[in-house]
Amino acid sequence: MVKEQTPVRDDEALCICKQCPTYFDCGEPLAFCLYESGTSSCITIERGCICPGCPLYRDSGFTRDFYCTLGGEKTQES
């Protein structure tokens, strides 16, 4: 489940998670990339990733993908 943490940025409105082939709506918050360890408890199958095309990704200088299943940028760096 997405851990309750303060997002790195406050512009989740730019999030494109709902357009991703891996995303499925189970009521969790979006913008998984904004949380240090924001993995989903319901998204378990990776069907493709559009993170690199997201404005939040580009503006934040992120380099990873599949934040919904693998966790935030800092989590994946570990």
C-alpha cells in the first residue's frame, strides 16, 4: 500500500498514471514517483511504463521507472 508520506512536490495534477497500461484503479493515491516508497498494494503486473513521458518525471530529473511496483526514485537507488 502507498505509505503516507509528504510528496516531494505538490503538483500531483500533472500526474499521468491513469494513462499507463500498468495502472489499475484500486483507490490508491496517484503519482507514485513523488513518494520515497510509494509502491502499490494492488498493482502487481507490469504491463508497460509511461513514467519517462510524464511532466513530473522530466521536471524532477527522475531516471527510474515502474514507481508503482518498484518504489520511488530514492528507494530504487538503494
